[in-house]
Amino acid sequence: MERPIAGIEAINFYGGSAYLDVQTLAEYRGLDNERFENLLMREKSYALPYEDAVSFAVNAAKPLVDALSQDERDRIDLLVTCTESGIDFGKSLSTYAHDLLGLRRDCRLFEIKNACYSGTAGFQTAVNFVLSQVAPGAKALVITTDLARFGTGDVTEDDQADWSFAEPSAGAGAMAILVSDTPHIFAVDAGANGYHGYEVMDTCRPMPDSEAGDADLSLMSYLDCCEGAFKDYAKKVDGVDYASTFDYLSFHTPFGGMVKGAHRSMMRRVVKARGPAIEADFQRRVLPGLSYCQRVGNIFGGTVFLNILGTIAHADLDDPRRLGVFSYGSGCCSEFYSGVATADSQRRVRAIDVDARLDDRYQLSMEQYLRLMKENDTVAFGTRNVELDHEIIPEVIESIRGKGVLLLKRINEFHREYEWV
């Protein structure tokens, strides 16, 4: 009997309607230029008040759903939304996505909140659902969707410095991932999973619309989990060599500098490599995956998949290549897993043309960005009633008009109502 396979059949990314040049932000905040350059960031997507986790999710997933025949669409048996940008303590945003995407009523739908690991948790749940063959031919739709809304009152003067270095890397975006037994994009190595987790207070969201944490502790936890998850993976997969088993490495990418540090640590501690060999390996196996992340920022549960997308788009895939993937979520939990991408994977990913989509965003000025920060309370968690002003930055709404983008229209007695622009 042939062993079942599973993985990513189709994938899509949505990065919002606007962005900010982070060098401009760094200069405005007076950040230390050398320290800022170590972030390896260029741009960050920014969510306007009328964009939320639901609109991002649907805008990412709708092209995937629309590309399916009715029969294929009816085979979506599972919908999982993965986010830490929740809109309600009880009601899952998957209910909104399910409705707006027109999926079947007999589709299981739920939400996962688990910091930046949430996307991998949802993805692996979907992979194992397909591998189980409890519903042969069934598909699962996993959507990661997150945004960071910094407000002018988020921090005191005492912690302004730490917050200012987090601000350039916190982005907004969503990844939609169709999982099935025809993994055109990424075929998962079934059963090849390593885990590492423990309780640590590195970063958290003690309030629905604001983050807190210890940046240095988060980095140490990330590095520790990267090594621990890989070592657990190596216990389960015979003959694994960190330097040669994986043609490319994809990391959860809070910012590029953290990934470079993790790769350097792994090459020193696991491979026993030094100096120029580490940099050469970074350029060859890791840098391709940073391409889109550098232009979007950290999108939390979806960031590792944005890295995978960048890796597949920019890798040498003349022959099938194995990707080693590291996913991390603060608090903390992590996973190392792997899979294979091919030339067909690259053709399909390049057809998405992520760079063109990112180029199409409206570039905010600092004055516009600061004005939007003052408006973030308009859609704070728990808002009961509000009518959203789509003209708050007229140039942004004009840039997306006629493109079939979903936006939040109003909140009426806590219920969110959306419209297509």
C-alpha cells in the first residue's frame, strides 16, 4: 500500500494596502544606525483602521478558493485560522472567514492562538488530518493572519528605546495555505518533526492590542529552541546532518538579524563551522528566505510561511530540494520539520509575484503614519459600535479601489461588517 503524502497544494500572501520605509522610521525615532542595520529590515506593512485580522485573512484566502472548481471547493473539510490578533475572547474569526469565503456548512472551523507558533500548529494539524485518510481526498484551508497596531500611548518614556527597535520589525499580513494530498508547492516529510518548549516570559500580549516582553530573553529562547528542536528532529530521523541534509533553511523571521544570529549559532554549535564558512552558508541556504520578510516585517504565525515562500521563489530548484524549517512561538514552543520543493513549486510560487504586490502598496509618509497611530483606538479590542472612515488617508483607498479588496465597514453591537472595494 502506497504511503499517503501531504503538504501545501497552493499558497497565497496578502500584505495589506500600505507600508512604511523603516529607514525613515529609524531616522525619525533617532535610532542607533548600526544597531538598526542589524535588524536587516527594509519595509513594514501597516494595517489601517479599516483593515483587521479578518479582512487580511479573507484577502489572502479568496484567490485560492476562487481558483478551485466547485467540486474541489466542496472538498475543504477543515478551516483553521491562526492568529494572536483576536477580535473576541470567544467568537472565532474563522466564522467570519468561513462565511465570506462561501465554504460549506459541514466544514469544521476553529481558531488557534499560540503566539508565532500558531501558524505551524494549524498547518501540522491540517497535514495530519490529510495523512490520517479519515476523509480521503479532503483538503484543509489554514489561514495565518496578524497585525501590530502601535499606538502613541503604548509605552512610557522609560521603555521607549526598546519599543522603538520593536516598532520597525512589527508588520501586518496573512498567509493562506491549502493543504492536501497533492502538495504541488511543498511536500512535507511525514513524521520528521522535532519539538522543544518550556515556560518563559519572553514576549506576550497581556492586553489585546499591545505587546510586552524582554527582547534579550526572547533572542536567547529562540536560539535555545532552534538547537533543541533540531536535536529532537535528529533523534527521529536517521543520518541527519545540519550542514548537508537540507539544501535550504527557512526560519521564523521576527527580523532578519535574529535569523542570522540563529543560523550562526547553529553552525558553530552543531556543525562546528567558523568564520567565512558560516557567512557563505548563510548567503546560500538562508538569505533567499528573507527576501519578502525584509519588506513586510514580522507577521507572527505566518512569518515562517512567508520565509518558505521567499525560499521557494529564489532558490535553485532545477532538482528537488529539501527545506529544513524552524518555527518558534514566544512563551514558548518550537518545531523543526522539513519537506521538499521542486521546479514546479517555484513556477507556481513565482506566478503569485509577491514583489509586484509589495510594490503595489501605498508608501506612507511619517506624518500619515503618526496620524494613523492616533486612530488605532478606533478599532481597539472590544469596540462595540463604530463606522470606519475609509477616507482617513484618501490616497490609500484610491490605490486599492476596484481591486476587489475586503475592508471592515463598521462594528455594530460588536458584530463586524465588511464590504468589497
